[in-house]
Amino acid sequence: MANHRQAKKRIRQTARRTDVNITRRSRMRGFVRKVEEAIASGDRGAAEVAFKAAQPEMVRSAQLGILHKNTVSRKLSRLSARIVAIGG
């Protein structure tokens, strides 16, 4: 356990930041889930709409340090390719 005031403060800050990051990560995953569900149903229009909503959320998560920017880029690229593959 921390004994110094600054160490105790860092523990409080880390706990607060962890809660915020968990919320942000969960929100981003929800947007991605909607895209994947639309892709699974085969509805390209719904998938594109969901993708357009998910893209800024994912990029924002990279900017905030929740995910690495290359991870977000890879995920966006793969989702986009799956939407294009639906056809129609």
C-alpha cells in the first residue's frame, strides 16, 4: 500500500481513469457489435450506416489512448472489407 501522499493520489487518479477507459472501450465495442450484426444479417445499407457511426468512435478511442492507432486502423480496414464483400 502507498505511504506517500502523491502515491495515494496516483492510485485515486488511476482508479478514476480506469473507470472512464472501461466505459469508453465498452461504448466503442457496442458500435463495432452493431456493424458486425449488420454484416452478419447481410444488410449492406445498415452495415454502412453502422460503420459510419462506429468509425469516429474507434478513431476517438485511438486518440484517447484506449487502443493503439494501428489496431483501430486494422479493425476499420477489415470491417470495411467485409462490408464491401456483402455486395448488393
